[in-house]
Amino acid sequence: MPCPAQESRPAPPKKIIPKAPIGLTVDIMVDCKNIMSRRAKEMKASEIRELLKLTQKPGIISFAGGLPNPKAFPVDATRKIINELLDDSCEKVLQYGATEGIRPLRDALAAHMRDRGIKVDRKNILITHGSQQALDLISKVFLDPGDTVIVGSPTYLGATGAFRAFQADMKTVTVGDKGMDMDELDKKLEELIRLDCRPKFIYVVPTFQNPSGVTIPAENRKRLLEIADKYDMMIVEDSPYSYLRYEGEAMPHIMSLDKDGHVLRMQTFSKILAPGFRIAWVTGPEDIINQLVIAKQSSDLCTNPFGQYVAYKYVSEGTLYEHIDYIKELYNRKRLTMLDAMEQYFPKEVKWNRPEGGMFVWAILPEYVNTREMFPKAIEKNVAYVVGDAFFVEDEGYNTMRLNFTHSSEEEIVEGIKRLAKVIQHEIDENKGEKIEESIITP
Amino acid sequence: MPCPAQESRPAPPKKIIPKAPIGLTVDIMVDCKNIMSRRAKEMKASEIRELLKLTQKPGIISFAGGLPNPKAFPVDATRKIINELLDDSCEKVLQYGATEGIRPLRDALAAHMRDRGIKVDRKNILITHGSQQALDLISKVFLDPGDTVIVGSPTYLGATGAFRAFQADMKTVTVGDKGMDMDELDKKLEELIRLDCRPKFIYVVPTFQNPSGVTIPAENRKRLLEIADKYDMMIVEDSPYSYLRYEGEAMPHIMSLDKDGHVLRMQTFSKILAPGFRIAWVTGPEDIINQLVIAKQSSDLCTNPFGQYVAYKYVSEGTLYEHIDYIKELYNRKRLTMLDAMEQYFPKEVKWNRPEGGMFVWAILPEYVNTREMFPKAIEKNVAYVVGDAFFVEDEGYNTMRLNFTHSSEEEIVEGIKRLAKVIQHEIDENKGEKIEESIITP
């Protein structure tokens, strides 16, 4: 059925090659450095992005990126949804939309979140171009140059990139087996407030953290809220992976435990539908959402309505839940394959966690191994990872690495881990010797 | 044909309703005002956006918004392109993409621009979420609080919103029948530089400006470049409407006349394909584009690849050129209908221009008529426009209005202009009398 708006449309005219307007060619060259903003001078290109360029060579098995597996994309459902949308609603799906996001998607997400213990309606929800945009808007609305923000050590580097772009002063709290260390957080906040450096918010990825894969246990989530309450501070709960739990018990969302509107929660369709539409949502107190909407107006007017309508149909028709189960099964096999292969092939000096969900395993090498120095050697052996220090605000983590298990096939995972094990073994053998030698010379 | 990545995918499991995790409900309420950034305190909701809410009532004929007509959306071509993409390239179109934009689209746009006299390659092009995002990124990269920017009076309010969000100090130059007044610009720049307030850039919408519909003539485009060269200053050339010329001779793009890399040029698919994908592009010197790419990384990682691939196919398969001719024919009829109706029905005290392209007619009412005060009366009579003062940085333009002719049908245009003519006539009659009375009392 044609779209109603198209019915009276005549056949398009035959193709005409347009005339180029009058114009001269232009040599493009200018020195822009001297007119750049202070923030731009501080921005740096994403480390992962630069390293990922090296992983483009043929034959490489990459555990670097953080990409979903294309097999996890619901292509048939998407095709069906899109054809229906173009038949029935082309006027809406191809038009501009409201800055807040399209109403049916916000209503559907609010209902979805109410099912999960979070009492919200559409006024509490803003649709964004990926959770990255929520980080950008939160920074835009809350951060003046020099303002303090609490982040984990390690933490997601897209977040530190967003905060840095708004010239934040990031203070770190150790992330261990149970996520952010709550005693350290409490102490640090007390100290910062005494020094009149009250942080604007605490940023956490509480469930299957990127990069470390760790999850904050329920009692620590309550503790985090108590601390936020004690110091009257916002929590930014970035939760892209919470649907992807492969074992263990589901944790309550921090927002679902909150009674006082301390939490802004970010979720995304990138990991449960596909990243290609860049649809995510941020949930929070209505007055903060309103401020984020005003900031988004001047940032990009609205999130692409086409992708929003696809996401809406995907949520409202129940396809989402079926599909999440499928993805979990697919990714769990890959996770177990990687963990088994690491067990079998990795040198005994290497430690790693067993994430209950998400997309990453975090490995800690002996402290005399520098994963950044090792990186080109791994590339030479056709295997890639992300150097762990990229996830630390301060100079640390040089002996760590992040391994993604969702993008490669199971065969590639086994072969890639074998290759990486050899590279690591070689590095251990070389540096262990040197280290001992050094310590003999300089006691 | 199924997508290769899907071939080995098993049938999805049957629908399972997920269990809600443990959770309490939450009353969302917090006072965020005291932790907002200085910039957020200065931001204000778009005036148009607030006024547009009033135009949602049934039966209204709205010349307010700046929406393309849904009949201008190439639905059949889009459906065909999308089905091909999902069959052949689902791995790419549904996945994350590079921050710069997908390579084939950047290559195709570079070729397209070379055909139009602008010597660039893909390194000079960044794909953005609408031209609004380009304005945001340009502000992010160039503007520190208090930095000066030159804008027209009137000018596009999305631009002033973006600059205001980065705390720019906007200085205005009169926009007349020939666009920005070049003598005034020259004088103002000299004065500002003498006062040590060197502007970061000059922002212009040179062709069928939003809101005024005016176009800068060729000789003034050269003059603008000479002025930019004289003061060594960037020009931001925002050009969403240049494809939509219905009469008169095409003007050279400012960028095509530039020899020294002074120009950043913004273009969009919103007016020539559909706004629903939010795909636009900014062209400029490579080092500036690189800076904008770094800023975009932390803003939203990448523009939605799905929409980018649709735009790529649309450009590369030649559908674009055919379709632009179709849109031009459609919109020109609407333009002529509006101009004829204004001629026939509007009171003789009202002046307006005859735009050669674009989407808007700009009307100037007698100075004793305030279009903001008149607005609720128009809404009452079921017709809407945008109050002109929203497009001025300083307090002026209270007797002006912007009329969009692309979104309504021809019948609606005639009826809407009739209604508006009556509202204006009534306002003239009322205020003219009062004005005279007043001037008798207070000479």
C-alpha cells in the first residue's frame, strides 16, 4: 500500500544532469590552531580509535573494538518493521521529530521501565543519539570548566572523553571485584567537599562495566545511594549491558532503589537491537530531562525519527524480549569459549575475571609487562586487544588489557587467544629476565 | 536473499516475558538548578518550539514550522534502497560506523561537490546529525565563553541557539534585500578588532536565508571573501536551501570562490531527501574537519550508519537529481500560490519579498503592529506563523513574520493567507487608530 501522502504524486521527471554553478576550485589550507577554543586544545582523539586503525589489516583476529556481533542483529524483524512503517507512516518516520523523542517510543520505554521497578512516565525520558550523546548533554548542562566529576579507575573512555571536552576535573575511585570501592568513594567525597571541590556527579557503569566486566553488588548499590544522599549528589548510571546477563542473579538498577531523584540512568538499543540507528534513552527527574532537552535542541534538534520508530515497533511488538534471549545465548557461548581458551592457553602469570554478562573480559598481566609496548607485537601476530591504560584517567593500568568476546566467531576466539597467549608468554619471558637483571644492578 | 551474516542464525526462541528485577518505585524530584553549568543557565528553549505547541490544535493552517512537505519524500526509492541494503549489507548498515562518516558517502559527496566547483576529497568532509550538529561542533571547537561571533540580523535561530549554548557574544550585521550588508560588516569588524574583540567567525545563510528568504548576490559573495581575507577570518556558510532554486540564476557557493581555506560549508539531506534520517555534511579544511571529528567522538561517536547508507545510495544512484527537480516543481507551485494570495488578500500596508528559492516568505508589517501580540489572535482564527523577533539577537523585528510555503497544500495556503489577511487588517485598524490617538496626546 502506498503511503497516503504519496498517492497524488506524479511520476518523477526523467533524469537531468544538473549544471554546476559558476565556481573556482579552492586549495584548502588554513591554520586553525590559533582560533581554537581552550576545550578543543585539551581534547584528544580516542586512543581506541587510533589503535583500531592498526587492526584493519587482513587476517587479524580482533578482540579490540566493542562491537556487537552482526548475527545479533534482528535483520528480518527490522525489514518487516521498516516496510510496514514506510507503508503506513512515511509522513512521520521521514519527517523531523520532537526534540524529546517521538511520543510512542517514550511511552513504550516508560512502560518498559515501570515493569522493571522504575516509576516514570514519558516526561522522564529523552531519546538520544546513542548514550554517548547523553554523556555530552549531561556535561553540557552540568559542567563548567574545572568542575569535579567522580569516575572509576578504570572507567569507560567515552565518558572521560565527554567530561574532558567540557574541561572537567576528574577524580578517580578504585574499581575492584565489586565495582567502585564505596569506602574510598565516601572518604574522597568528604575530602573534596572539605576542599570546596564538590563534585557535580558520580559516574558509574554498575553492571558488567566497560572495561572491567565487574558488577556492583546489591548492597553496594544501596551504599552508593546512601552516599549520594549524604552528600546530596547526582549519580549518572550508565547501563548499556544490563540486559546481557548470562549467569548469576539480576541486580536492581540503582535508579530503581532511589527514592529521592538522585539518578540519571542511560540505556541503549545499540546492544539489544543494533547500533546502526544510534538510538538510546536517558531517564531522570523531569526538571533535569527538560534541561537536557533544551541542550539537545541546539545540539542536533532531534534524534533521527526513522530509527526511533523502528525501536518503538521493536519494543511494542515484543520482538525485543525474544531477541534478547537469542543474543544472550549467542554471546554466552562466545564468553565461555573465551574463558575456556584463556584457562587452557594463557600463561599462569595472567589473571582475569569471569564476567557474568556484558561484552568484555579484563586481563591483568604481571606488572613488568606493558601492554602498550606489547601491542605492535600482537598486531604482528595477527591478534588485537585494547591497551588497558586507555581506561584510566591517571597514569596506571599499563599491565592490563580489555578483550571483547562478542564480535569474533568461536573458532576465531580460540585461535586468537592461542596467538595472544604466545605473545604474552614471549613478553613475560623477555621482561621477567630483564627485571631480575635490573634489580641486581640497581637494588 | 538473506544477509550473509544471518545465514547460520537459528530460529528465534519463543517469546518469554522477562522477570522484573528487584526494585522499588521512585518518586522523582530534585532541585537541579544549583548544580547547573553557567551555560545551561543562559540557554533558553527555542521560541519557535514553544509557539509551535500552540499550532497543534485541529483545523489550524500553519505557516509556522520549517517542515518539508511529505509529498517531497521519495518513499518508493527509499523503500527500494533500504531493502537492498538489508539484503546485501546488513552487517554494515546496522553496525557502528567511523566518526567521520562512512567512507562511500564521503567519497560520493566529495565527487558531487567537485562537480559543483569545490575541490575537495573525503578528508574535507564530516557527516553530522543534521546541520544543527555541525553548528554545535563548530561552537565546541572554536568558542570560549565571551568569544565574538558575527551573525545576520535577522538570522537562523538554531545557529544563535548553538552559539549561545557556548556562551558566545553575538554581534549583528543588518540583513537587507541583498543579504548581509557588506559595508556594515567591514566597518563592524574593523571596530571589533580595534577593541580587541576579534570574532571567531562570520555566520551566513547566503542562499534563500532562513528566515528572510534573501540571497547574497555574486559580487557581495566575493566582497565577503575579501573581507574575510582582509581580517583573516573564517566564514561559516550554512546552505540547506541552495538546491531549491525556483527562478533566477544560480549563485556560486562562497566556498567555490574561496582560494585560501576560509570557509566551512554546511549542507543537508533534510530538504532534498528527508529529515527523518538526520544526515548532513560539513566541508572544510582538513585540519578543521579533524578537530570537528575529535569533538564529534565525544558528542555521539558517529552519525547513524543506517541513514548514511540510505543517503549514499540516494546520491550514487542518481535518484537525488531527478528528485530535486520534482521537489522544485512541487514547492514552486506552492510559492507562487502563496505570493499570489498575499498579493490578492494582504492589506496594502504589508510588505514582503519574492524569494527565488527556499522555503520562506518574510513579511514586514507596519511598525505599529506587534506580531507577537497578534499571534494568539491568529491562532484563534486557525492560522499560524512564526513571530519575526525570534530571529533577531537584539530587541527588534517585532513587526515581522516568517511564512513557510512548503508544508501546506495549495488550497490550505490560499485559505490560510485569507485568514491571516483578516487578522492583520484587524490589527492594523485597531493599532493605527490608537497610534494616531496616542500621538495626539503625547506629541
